[in-house]
Amino acid sequence: MSDAAVAEARRRLAAMRGSLEGLRQHQARLEAVCRQAQDKEAKLKMQLEELLVEAEKVKPRREDIESLFYSDEGWGTWEQDFRRVWSANAKAASSLPRQLRPLQASMLLPSYQRNGAFLCSESPLAAFLPDFASAEECAKLIELGFRTCRRHNEDAQEMQRTGEASTEVLRGVATASLEVSRLSGVDKDLMLEMQQRVATLTGIPIHGQEINPFLKFDQPAAGQAGHVPDDLSIGLHLDVNGGFPHCVCSVILYLNEVDSGGRTVFPCAETPNMPAEEEARCRAVGEVLAGAGHTHTSHSAAAEALGEQAAELVRRANGSLAGLRVVPTRGAALCFFTLRAKGGESGENFGPDPASWHGGAAVTGRMGKWTLQIFKEVPISHRCGGPSEEARYIESLRQRFLQAATSVAASD
């Protein structure tokens, strides 16, 4: 190789080295810009989380809303009537909803080492877990209810009824929104245990932006005994009702059996026992109401805009063919999802599942009905990334349940 060629090669090598150094410097600058952008994003997310927390503080609390319903009458004869026929150790009933497929609940809740849990619907996604709470725990929760719940006044009861049901007997209800931090002793320990058990089951940790646990007593309807059709005259609702758009799933814990009535009814649920035409019509009505932003069939806004559809959905819930009906069984838990991802596989948004319209039928006979309801909301940390991030989180929670059911099916 000539001296000129060597010199040219050296020149080119030096140029390449200079270019490489320039590229390295450019890469360093880009990395610095990326770090600044990431730091800025982290700060903005932190600020957004703080704003969301503050927004939660000024949002009307459920207990503040409930306080408008309360009566000063006290329990009257309700407590005596209940205690006269209630036995804390009575054998639990065996009337269960139709099983869709078994659920290996221990995958979700390791402490639940019992057989018999199952999915009762995939739309809405709903699971039934017998013996979620012991007879002793149920009895203690009922005693807590008698100390904390207050009866609703007649005006509040009248407001909840549909117009065509105005001639029906008013339904007696007593409720308490439990601020667990204000409880003490065994009451606090018990409620913390219930909250933690539900948190583990659902995969959603306990956090400060959740709706308080809710104890409820339904007094039997006066003058009704024996088997009568389900009465949903107070209407149906979605659990985002009342300004809680991040309520992803709910757990209803049944604390005692009743003589009849009191079933939790999901008229739009997909179930094997429901005729296809009936199911399609119920689903269509539910989608119209939910799509228009309505969350309760008895709200004046729904009555004015879609009164016929709201009334039809209630009539179908009253009918014998309404999708999923869950009979109160002491100690059993019904876990169902209200929110689902929307926008196909990408899950760009989320919203209420129209199949999750539900309501509690009136209780008949002598025995009143006690329930503990725990509502799980999406944590603030999963709301900061916008609707798409929240939708992915919601879908991950749903997949936990479906995988627990699939694993059982695969092993059979």
C-alpha cells in the first residue's frame, strides 16, 4: 500500500472516530433529555395523584348522602321481631345460584381452603363463595348492625320507588356506612379482617379513597308471607351510582337466611337457564340505559329520558326469567364486577358493564335480611395514567378470576 493510501486510510479512520464521538455525545444529550422528560412525567403524575386525592376529599361521601335518609324513630319492634326468629347457629341454606364453572378460590384467597366456590356468570363477571365468613363472624356483624344502623325515613323510601309501583307497601330499611377507623375493640378487628379478606380476594388493596363498608338490614314486607314473585319496586342500579365511577367490583356478604324473597337479581346476566330472546332484550335495555349515562332506574333523569326502558327492565327483573338470582345464604359472598375495559383488545377506556344492573328483591315472611357490602375502587395510583391505564388495571383484575376458573377446568 502506498504512503498516500495509508494517509487516506488514517484520515478516514480519524473522521470515523470523530463521527463516533459525535454520535456518543448526541446519544448522551438524548439520554439527558429522556431523563428530564421522565422526571417531569413522574412529577406530573405525583401532582395529579395529589389532585385526585384532594378531589376525593371534597366528593360527597356515601355516609353524608345516607344521613339524609335516616329517621329518628329507632329500631322500634324490628329488632325484637328479628331476634324472635333468628338463630345464629342455624344450619345454612343450600339454595345456590346455578353454577357456570368451578372456581379455585384459593388461587385468589389462599386462606379460603374450601370446596364449592364457582363462577355463576361471566357477564357480568360474578363469583359465589360459600362460607366466606363463619357463623360466628356473621352473628357479630349482625350485632354490630343493631348498634350502628339507622332506619330510613318514609320520604327516602318513597323516592326510590318506580312510579308504577307507588301503590306498593313501603320497604323498611336500616343502614350504616362504617368508618372502620372509628370502631374499637372486636368490632374494629372484625371489620379489618373482612376488609382484608375482600382485598385479597379481589386483588385490590385497602386504600383511603374507597367507599366505606356498608351494613344493611331489610325488614320483611308487611302482609306478605310464603313464596311471592321478586319485588324490585325500588328499582335497579349499577354500583357506580351516586358518583363513584371507579367502583370496579363489589362483594355482598349475606349474614343470614330469610324465609323467602331477598334475592339479588341481575336481569341482564348471561346464564344458561335464560331464553336467548329474553336475554337479548334485557341486555339491549340495559345497554341503552347505561349508554345514556344512567345508573339507577328510579332516578328522575332516567324516568324523564328513558322512562319506558327503565320500567321495562324492572318488570323483567320482577319476572321469573330474569338472568341471575342469588338467594341469601349465611356466610356466603357474592363478588361481581361493575366496570370493564372498552375499546377492544387495546382497552383504551372503561365503563360500567350493562350486564351488571342489579337490585335486592323485597324480603317476605318473618325473617329480615342482613348484608355487609364492601365496594372496591380503583386505587389512585392506577388512575393517574388516564383511562387506558385504568382500563388495563380493571382487565387484569377480571383475568385473575377467569384464570382461577380456567385452572379448575383444565385440571378436571
